[in-house]
Amino acid sequence: MRDLVEFLAKSLVDNPDAVSVEVQEKDKHTVLELRVAPEDMGKVIGKQGRIAKAIRTVVKAVATKEGKKASVEII
């Protein structure tokens, strides 16, 4: 899942070198922290949060398929 989020974010931003994803395990829940450059934050969030919502939906689908729970936090 980490690679998926990183790939999606790098495809959206102007500065792909500033993209980083940290994974934190909490019980049976995985939290993916996505960090991007401040000037690329709007591109990752999108209008009214649509792109962020789409990224979260894809991650939840992959996690459900693997029998896990996951969420994405954009920092």
C-alpha cells in the first residue's frame, strides 16, 4: 500500500522528490502518512478534497482485499 500511495502522489505533484510516505501500525489498523511539498498540497487534496478522497478510497479497497484496515493522512 505504501508504494501505491507514493506512486499516486508522485504522479500528481510538480516536485516528486519531496513526496514521502510513512507507515504506522496501530493494532489492526495501518495509517499511511503522506507528506508533500507545501506548494503541491493543493494538487494532492484537489478541489473540495476530491483527489484526497479518491486516494483514500483506493487504499481502503486494497486494504479490504488484504483483510486489513487502512487510512491515509495528508500532512
